[in-house]
Amino acid sequence: MTDTIAGKRILVTGGAGFLGSFLCPMLEEQGGDLFIPRSRDFDLTEQNDVRRLMIEARPDIVIHLAAEVGGIGANRENPGRFFYANSSMGVNLIEESRRAQVQKFVQLGTVCAYPKFTPVPFKEDDLWNGYPEETNAPYGVAKKSLLVMLESYRMQYDFRGIYLLPVNLYGPRDNFDLESSHVIPALIRKFVHARDSGAATVDVWGTGSASREFLYVEDAARAIVLATELYDGAEPVNIGAGREVTIRELVEMIATIVGFEGEIVWDTSKPDGQPRRMLDTSRARETFGFDAQVELEDGLRRTIEWWEANTSQ
């Protein structure tokens, strides 16, 4: 079944955030009529607020991007909050969307939902073959529970919900707060500051041996548009770039692009997180024609240029 975005009322939670700031213009270009709620007006962890949101927004389609999330440090400090906030937001939105007879619900999951030792590349069928990596398991399990909810609502209520599993995103407008950011913006900020201050060293968490896959934010937004229009299956779908890079390689790449010439010091007392992450993206290619377009080096340069042009560090 094909869903035309043109003329549809589309509620985008998290639409004012990092990914939403790229997705919403794409939806508008396709003719979508958007409603973007703000947290000061609607607390998505409160069911009454979500019910009021549905009355005000009157959506045909709901795209749920909103999340409380961060890097390894933030996950270790906020496991209870991350589980509660992410599970309750999704549960409230799915239930109230069902009640409001929303035509389609698009749920963003997370690569953190995969088991700690999933064979690489991660295939969607491996999602339930173990427990997630401990440092971000509360967040990953909360998000994964929403897949179960969507599948059960599809069976009982014929509720049309799809579930997308993106890898780590990066790009301009990302969160560069060192206390809560993911690895790429944190590294960019560290290395730019070190270069500009003349620092001799930069400290980096872990051993550098862990690997990750990173998807440029514009590619992720394009994947969501394609899936919203063209995908209607119950099965989860990986959204990724199809390239694995070690953290050590990533760190050296960012240092080179930034122009930092000092020493990189690895703090091996800090955790590496999940040993490897890379997705099998064949289902996305086969079901709605998505392939990433932006290479990592190019995306990093664009992100670094944005950070240097738009901040004073």
C-alpha cells in the first residue's frame, strides 16, 4: 500500500529537534501539512496531554521521533528516566493514535535495541536473540517494547504502524553538549577546542577497538519519508549507511579533518559500549528503495564546518 504525503495532516513529535529539523522540510516539500508539538505545551509521558494533542493536531499520520537519549555517560546516569520516558511516550502515542483512528504510525527505534553480541551485520531477525549492551539497555529495551506494541495492535486492531531501526545519526545541528551528546559531536567539540586552545592532548573514552556505523542526518530523514510513503509491513527495518568504522579510526579521521596535531590519549578505564555495530540494510533497499548517499568523511566535514560556523565553542 502506498501512502501519499501530499495533503495529509502529519504530527511529528520531536519535529523541532535534530532529526526533525531535516525531516520536516522534506515532508513539507512533499505537500504534508505539519503539526509539531513542543514539550512546553505537551508532556508526551502524560496520557492526558497526548490525548489533548490528538484533539488539537487531528493527524492522518504520526511520526514519532521524540526521545530522551544520550551517549554512554548519559545512559549510565539516567537508566530509570530513559526507560520510563521513552516507553511511556511511545505507549501513550500509539494508544491515543489508535483511538483517534490515525491512518499510519511511524515509530523510530534504535540500534541500541539489538543484543550485545549480535553477529555483524545486524539483521532484523536477530533483534530478540539476546539482551542489549548493559550501558544503554534501559533505553534499548524501552524502544524495543514499542515494536511489540505495534505488532500486537496490528493484529488486534488492524492498526498500521511501522518500525524503523536507525543507527547512530550525526550531522549539522546535532547536540554538542559534552555531558549528553553522542560520540561524533562530542569528539568534534573536543578536537576543535583542543586545536584552538593549543592543547597538547585530547582524552578519549575506551580503547578505540569498538566499531560503529554512522548515518548522516539528511539520509535518515530521506529514509523516513520513503518508508512513510512506501512501507506498510509489520517487520522492523534497519536504516543505516552500510559501513563499519572503529572508534579509533573515527577519532583519527576527526582529528585530521579538524587539524589537531597533538596526542590522543585513550582512557581505557572507561567503557567501550557494544563491541561492534553495523546493520544489514538490505530490507530497506528492497522494500522502499533506500540507500545512504553521504559518505562518512564528507558528512564529518559538513558537520565540522557547521559547528565552527555556528558556535563560539
